[in-house]
Amino acid sequence: MMKIKEKLKEYLSVKKITKLEFYNNINVANGYLDKDGAINSDILATILIKYSDININWLLFGEENMFMKNQDLDISSQPSCGESCKLKDYIIDLQKEKIKLLEKLVL
């Protein structure tokens, strides 16, 4: 399974967005995508807000297409706390669903 950072690099390549532009947009250090380690939930939320055409199911689980077909989440570039919290709740709900599916496979 491809890691999230590798998927983000693929997304940037398809969209013709430089890594430097990406780093500046999400306010992380240069080289962030090339360093080992997981992406924390705050940075993931920022990425999904700034790049709202990324399909979260593709990014997290490798399912579906890279791009959203329908903009299920209508998030502006300057989200309020409420919108950011909704996005985090959405991510958590998706993770819970994936855990349930994986638990069924194990049992």
C-alpha cells in the first residue's frame, strides 16, 4: 500500500504543483514529504482544506479515485473553527469505518 506522503507527491505531480508551493500553502518545512514519519491530523486537515479536490478515501485508504467526483465537503480556503472541526470529525469517522472493516477481516 502506498504511503500518504507518496500519494501526496503523486497528486502534486498530476496537478503540476511544486513541493515548495505545497509546503508554503500548508505551512510546513521544506522537505516535509521526503522525511520519514506520519502526517499528524492537523496537517492532514490543512491539506484537505487547501486541496479540497483530493479524495480522502484515496489518500488514506487507496480506495476510489484521486479526485473527488462531487465536492461533498464545501470548505473555503479560510475555514472557521467549526468547518475545521467538521473535517476532523469526518476523518475520524472514516478511520472508524476502516477499522471496523479490518476487524471483520481479522475475526
